Amino acid sequence: MDIGNTVAPKSDQLDYEDFISGPRVFTITGVRQGPSADQPVQIDFEEADRPWRPAKSMRRLLITAWGADASQYVGRKVCLFGDPSVKFGGIEVGGIRVSHLSHIEKTLTVALMARRGQRTPTVVQPLDTPAAPEPLSDDVAGDWVATIQAAESLGELQSVWKDANKQGVAKDARLIAAKDERKTQLDEERREYEETGQ
């Protein structure tokens, strides 16, 4: 039995206590304005129901690694861990640090402010990024497009698209266009039937 979730803090954000059981890898789904001047940024994750509000040092690290355009962060991965040595008001209270990032080609070392007038090198390792899938050949894409166009109902179209997602081909622009076109056609056919009864 994993009792780690029994000590999770009651908070509206990820906290040091969330990482007592060890590091965790997250996929970024969005970056938003934070609730205050002290916490101006919050990052949403696919794997968590609460956001991460990175401290200034971690924001500087992200900017160094990925640039300042946070819209580019979506889909990228970050490994976070709890660092018990993080201080607040001179007292060790623990904090959240970054250990690995996707979309960096090699180990990154960033000098971050540890305390006033003193910088400490922080090392971030690359997090393996899955290779981009090979593009579909014209023949394979053509077969999928034909199957999509042959769908005789919205339910059948949804089933075909579910299969496309399972097989990892649903991001192909040709399939997406065919799906959208067939959905529009089926919607129009349904409206016409409802209006005329034929």
C-alpha cells in the first residue's frame, strides 16, 4: 500500500510535501498568470490537478533552458523534486527544484541565486524526449482517408478516429482534414433529415 497520498498537503498548488516520496515527471499543458506578485506564474500539468508556481530561481532556469516564450512550453516535460535545503527567512522549509527537462540537448548548468550575493551552480539533465513519429506515406494516409470518408454515421466516424488515435496517426493533417470534412457532411445530412424527415 502506498501511503504517500495520505500526507499530501491541502493546498491549491504543488508543495514540497508532494515530493516526499521522490521526484515526479510532469507534462506541461499550460502556463498562466499566477495569483500574486510573489507568485506571478503558474504551470499546469497533465498529471496533477494543482499547478506548480515556480520560485524566481526556477523561472530563471526555465527561461535559460527554453526561452521566455512560455507558450512554447506546452507539451514539454519537467522532472521536479523536493529539496529540503531550500530556505525561507533563514529557515529550511523545503522547496521544489528542477532536475531534468525535455527539449535540451545536453546537461545544462545555471548559476542561480542561493542567497543574497551568492550564486550556486544548478545542474539540469536532459529528459529523454520521444522521437517524432515518421510521417505517414501517401498510400497509408490515402487508406485512412478512404476509411474516414466511408463512415456512415457520427458514431462510426468517432470509432474510426478512436482507432486512428490508438495507432498514433491522428495527428496527420490529411486525416484531420478528412475527419473534419466528413463530420461536417454528416452533420448536414442529419439536419436535413430532421427538417424533412427523409
